[in-house]
Amino acid sequence: MTYTATHFLPLHGKNLISVNPNTGEITLTAPLDFEEISIFDFRIEARDKGTPSLSGHCRMELEVLDVN
């Protein structure tokens, strides 16, 4: 299986959120600021290595909480 993140809203979320292509683990690549954006919406696609290749996807919503 390989995993990718697509369809980011807002678009600059693709620079802040990373998905490990081998495990699907979601990590942050930079700090998030509640004051700037409080919700990120994106899709995770999983694709197998068969012939023909099959895929599935899910919608992810990441809510940033204000900890101050």
C-alpha cells in the first residue's frame, strides 16, 4: 500500500501536513496557529500495488485547538 494526502483546504495545508507514503502516518511539518486557521480538511488516498491498482480514500478534518 502507498498513501498520499490530496485536496487540501486551505491549500497551504499541504506545506504543514505530511503523510508517510509507506505507513499512512500523519505528521505536522510546522507549528499550527489557531488564530490563523482552526480547521484543515484533506483526503488520504490508499493505493495497492496490484495490477490493476485499486485505491480508496477518506476525508480527514484536523481541528486546531487554542491552548492559551
